[in-house]
Amino acid sequence: MMSTYIDYIQEIEERKQQGLHPKPIDSAELLSEIITQIKDTDNPHREDSLHFFIYNTLPGTTSAAGVKAKFLKEIILGEALVAEIKPAYAFELLSHMKGGPSIEVLLDLALSDNADTAQEAGKVLKTQVFLYDADIERLKNAYEAGNSVAKDILTSYAKAEFFTQLPDIAEEIKIVTFIAGEGDISTDLLSPGNQAHSRSDRELHGKCMITPAAQQEIKALQAKHPDASVMLVAEKGTMGVGSSRMSGVNNVALWTGRQASPYVPFVNIAPIVGGTNGISPIFLTTVDVTGGIGIDLKNWVKKVDAEGNVVRNEKGEPILEEVYSVATGTELIINTKTKKLYKGTQELIDLAKAFTPQKMEFIKAGGSYAIVFGKKLQTVAAKILGIEATPVFAPSKEISVAGQGLTAVEKIFNRNAVGTTPGKVLHAGSDVRVEVNIVGSQDTTGLMTAQELESMAATVISPIVDGAYQSGCHTASVWDKKAQANIPKLMKFMNEFGLITARDPKGEYHAMTDVIHKVLNDITIDEWAIIIGGDSHTRMSKGVAFGADSGTVALALATGEASMPIPESVKVTFKGQMKDYMDFRDVVHATQLQMLKQFAGENVFQGRIIEVHIGTLPADQAFTFTDWTAEMKAKASICISEDDTLIESLEIAKGRIQIMIEKGMDNGKHVLQGLINKANKRISEIKSGEKPALTPDENAKYYAEVVIDLDIIAEPMIADPDVNNDDVSKRYTHDTIRDLSYYGGDKKVDLGFVGSCMVHKGDLKIVSQMLKNLEEQQGKVEFNAPLVVAAPTYNIIDELTAEGDWEILQRYSGFEFSDLLPKSAARTEYENIMYLERPGCNLCMGNQEKAARGDTVLATSTRLFQGRVVEDSERKKGESLLASTPVVVLSAILGRIPNVEEYKNAVKGIDLTKFAPPVKQLVG
């Protein structure tokens, strides 16, 4: 009979061939066999088994952790004798297991009658923070029954000794720089989307960061500077744009950070990253999760003349001057007391923003989770003891400006805030803990979220979350061996945790591969909601949604809370009238272009809330705007809507939630039905006038106000990666927005893609209408380039089928997906036909389907980063240009970008996505 241990040894040999260490153990079955071999002193595998038990077992609530904790308890009680693991060492091992079974064992021992053991267990418990309600209840009951050890532990918690007893942060941190790239560095460089399948195998995934050559350079720098940390730098750009991507931070930490625990392999913390223009906000949150440091280097500044005016080049772009060099190998010093960056004794920049009191706490504790749980634990312990908690943590910054109104985000944060000064109205810049209403986990980061939940010992979703969803969209297009191995396991874990899951672990309802953002947009039934989702495009058109790393998603699921400063807002309003032949996607691109022109190249959206007064546009269409705000580098976006439009959006959402219920997707707690009930309540509040749609106050204060002139948008707009720009830092940004005429009607297009979260039902109707239109004009439709069409959701296909549009699409297509026969391998070559693909992310995700290397792709999606939708070939750079649906469809038919007249003829009589600004100001 084959043993799980022999299987494990075989896997180790296979990994050795790839230059990998043994995979960390999470299986109870395997660890049980290892323990049996440890107990047998003559076992030939005993030495290896001891090593695996001590150094290679995952902590938290993995089934292996349960077995490990139980065996350590037996050793402490003398029921098992292991010469190499004395009781004192067993306690140390328990102290590194973070929660769940280890806390249960420590409480068993601390509350036992054995005084010596109880004292030792109590000492270890005082260092732990990942305690949940059941654990606290045991301590409370023991304390009330007069147990002195329980009292001692609770007293320690009330003083927050788990934090105060930690070593202080070093006054000086030596760093040596490594330029990871010039220009904005996308998280795709740190953790490529096409390697998403390996993210939960941290060592394997680490091999995909940047390039093997870069990894060797980092190792060489570490060898040369053993007492310094390597800082990854985005020269002339922002670090970590594109997504939050915990795996990106994990990879940086794996190569440049330090091991979190000697007993847990490949879990590293404390990376240091820098960027000329700082760190992308959602990426910086992820850096905080690992107790890392993110630095706004400001090492290049705009050149100014004698009058103080910005000097520009022939293209009208600001000329940059280097203030100081951070070339690879530069030795710098961070002083955490003065909060300055030095080169030798020369002061370079102030680092106060990187070392706020809160961030200092994250660094000291090894990450933000420990602080979140620690604060909660201190509060609860003090309450049980009936005493005041000792002031230990930096007080939350509370900014309140008398006589100043509130922006929409300030209103939402004030309503959802917990633990703030009662009666105090908070403005932007205040640090706030907020309750979260809706949480989303996506499938390529979900396995990491599950790992995070296990590591923080969480077993069930927080009861204060209104609804949470686990998607299957990023792995929808190809049901390959990797997906088959990972996704069912993920769905089972999340379903048992309490989420609504795209796939039913029991297989009773049809797998739903709908794009996560679309589902979250539908299940958000209150414009006052706060949404946290595991993707940068979690940007709903109802409520305020924050894209987050897999760890922050786990924290929101486990605690129902998130912590962040209230962001500043930029108000966006519109004037004028859209031209008949324009699509709303063009307005979205023009917003970015006009904003950059109005503010002399400064992106005022970066790191802020875009409060868009979109008023008359229902949630599906408005989502095209909010979704794109990730590419504008905004922290989030809020749509200010008219009452009637909001009601229409909520009714659509109700209908779609009902479809999910009818499919059998609701759970035992009737979460989906609860959302419909809440939507009904909200609709009645709006209709009665009791609580109209959310608006900002008239006297709210904004960082900036942008007015978009619809009258001057005369042509379709294209976001261009500008892959051949002489200035490398200007390539692959989303800031190069060009009109159709720029391309002269002759730029070759190799593939068109209509899909991703940016499209809605109307876009698919546009495709069918255009095909009919062109057939009438030309007698037939021939594709001179492949056109890939992926509806974002199944309900859109159902609605298009009922309305007759899907039949038209089927008629023109050369391929249609089948759920009964999903693709088992990614397509590598395309014919000049239309492909109707399964709902999901498809090409936009870049982890499964790809365009052919070196192709020029015209897409409706959001991603134009190098290698994402299309990789480079030896002969030519791949480029992904982003445009509206009609432009993409026509380009695929022509095999080139059309000229303006061709475009106008092709869209005659077609119902494009239209937008008319609200007639009146939307303020409360």
C-alpha cells in the first residue's frame, strides 16, 4: 500500500529537479504518518520526519496544524516522549502557530489543574493575538470562576503586552537599491497573471518575479551588502500599479524580506519598495500587511524656469531633472527616529508619510493583521475585567473641520465607522475602522485568501458582512489541469466558510463564471455600502468599493472590518452633449485626457476618490466609468446618482440576485434573499423621500474639481501603450489617450477582443447591431482579424437570447463555447472568425488565453501592460490598445483601425451607450 509519506518523498524528488524545496505540509493525513515515524525511534525516516514536523508544517487552521498542536500537547503533558522536542521547545513551537488549534491547546493547558504547565501556557498565550469569540469566551468563563491564570492573561491583554514586549524598530535601516524597471511598475512584473495558478505555492511562484537575471542581481546585492535590505525601485514611475496583488508583495518579500518564523518556510515579511512617484495606494496597503515600508522617493522633479514655470519638451511633456540617484547598488540609510532618508550623512527626503505612528506599529508587529487583532483583543479583555485599556496604540487621527460639509466618501465612512469619538464628524485624512458590507474573493487570489484565513485561524465569515462572493471568472476560459486541481478545493473552502460560490462544491447548480466585479455590482444593494474585493477593479457604481490584496479580503471576511484613512476626493462633473456617433467608453477615456490637460500633466486622481456626478446613467453602464478608475490610479470611485436612476439600478440588481437564488446558489443563512430584502427597504426609503440617494454636501471640500466637456469629444478615443516611446517610463501607462485620426486609418490590427468587466449588456447588443448593419451595407461580413467576444455574465447571454441578439451573434460566429465541453488547453492560434467565448475575464486576465506573440490587439478591456493580453515576439512588441466596442468590432472586420468616416458609417442607427449629464446639481 502506498503511503502519503512515500508520495510526499516522490513529490520532493520532482521538486528538486525544478530547484525547489519540499512543499510546506497542510495535510493532517501526511503529518499523522510523520508523527508515527517520529514515535518509532528505529524508523529510517525519523530524522527527516522530525525536520518536516518542526520546520515544514503550515500553521493556523490547516488540518496539519490541528495534528501538530495535539502532538505538542501530548509532549507537554508527558504522554509522548520525543528526545529532540522537550516540553519547553514544544511551547515555543506552539507560540509560532498563530491561532486556531494551537490556541485551543494552549487554553487547555493554561486552564488546567497543573500549575506549572498552566503558568507556561499562560506565558505563551500572552504573546498571541489571533483569538476568536470562542477562545475569549473560555478565558472569560475561567476568569469569572476565579481562575488566576485566566485573570493574568486578560490583564496582560488589557495592557497589550503582546505588542509592548516586542523589540523596537531599529533606529537605522540600511538599504541598497535595485531598479526593478523604469516607469510605472505593474504588479504583473512582480507576479505575472499567467502564473496565477502557482500563487499558493510561494516558493514556486517566487521564481516568476521580474526575470531570473533580476533575481540573480538581487542575490548578488545581498551577498555584497549582508547588513542591508534590498529596496526595489520604480525609477521615474509608481510602484505596484494595476492591482493590489498580495502575491506580488509576497514575491518581493521572498527575495528581499526576512522570514516571519523559523518554523514556517517561504512566508517572508518586511519588504522595502520605492517609487519616484511613490507606491500605488492599494499596493501600499498590501505592503503594510507584511510590515513592509513603501517610500515616495521624489528623486526626479519637473524642471522649472526662472519664473517658476514648468519647462516642457517638444511633445508638451514636462522635462524631469534628477534630484539624487537611486541607481542599482546605491547605499542609503532610513532613520526611523528622524524619519528621513540619508545617503551617508546627506539628508535626501522626509519620510514622515512612510513612518506614521500607525505604520510604525505595523512594522514593529510584523504586519497590520497583528495590530487589527491586537486592538480588538485589548478592548475585549479590558471590558471583561471592567477596567480601562492601557493607552498603547497610536490614537487614530481624527480630523474634523467646523463648518465644512462632507463629500460622499466622508458620509459613507462616518456612517460605517467603529471605535471613533462619539458625535465627532470626520473629514478626509482621519484614520477610521469601518464595517464592511460586501466582500468579494476572486479565483486566482482566492487560494491565497484561504491560506490567509487559515493562518489567522478564522473558520467562519463575520456575521456583520451582508454578503460575500467567491468568483470563478479568472479561470473560466480554460478548464485545464491547474484549474481542475485548484478551483474545486477553493470553492469547497469558501462555501464552508460562508460565501456564495460561483461553483457548487456538490455540483448541484450550474457553474457560474461571471466576472466578479459584475456580480459584486449586482449584489451591492445600497449606495452607502463599503465593498472590499480581491482585485483592483472592485469599483462598484453603487457604494464605495476598494480593490484589495488577498490578505485584506481575508481580514474583511473574518472580522467584517477594514481600516484606512478617509481618502480625499476629486469631484468630476460633465457639461455639453455627446455626439450621436460616440460611445460612453469614449467619455471615460476623454475624462483622463481632459483631467491631465487641465492640471498640466499632474494626475489629481491618483490615490484619491473620484466622486463622479454621473446621475442619469444606470449602474451597468456607469460601471464602465468606475471600473476604469483603477487605470486612472484612483483609490476608488463613487457614483452620485439621481433617485429614479438609483431605483432602476436597484431593481436590476434585485432581478439578478433572484436569478442566483433560482439557480440554487443561496446558502443556509439565506444571504441572497437578505440582500433582496435590503434592496426593497432601500427602494422604499428613496421613494418615500425618507432617505434620498446619496449626495455630497454643497459645502464639501475637494482636492480638485474636474469638469469634462462632452462637446469637445469629437472622435472615438483609444488608450495606447505607446510601446515604442523613446522615454521608457512613458510606455505601458494608461495616460496616453489618442483620437482615432492619429492612426490614419491604416494601423494593422491582428486581433479584436470585446469582453472583460468594462462591457455590459448594451455592448453585446452593439456587436450584433453592427454585424447586421455592415452586412446590409456590404452584402456580407468578413473578418480580416479574429474577434473574441466574451460576455461578462450568463444572465446577459440569457437576456440577449430572449431579445434575439444572441441568435445574431451565433449566426456570425465561427466558434461558440460549450459548458459541457470546456476547453482544456488555451488557444494559441486564431482564425479570422468571431469566437463566442464563455463568460469570464478571458484575454484580459492573461493567465489562460493570450493573443499570439507580437500581435497588435484592440480590446475593450482594461489591461495594456507588457505581456498581459499579448507578449512580445522576437520581431515585434506586442501591444494592447483599448477602445470602445464599436471601434474594436470594426477594426477586427477591417483588420486595421478605421478612419473616422468608416467608423461613422458603421455605427449609423446603432444604439450606442449614451450619457446626458444631470440637469441639476447633485448635492444634499
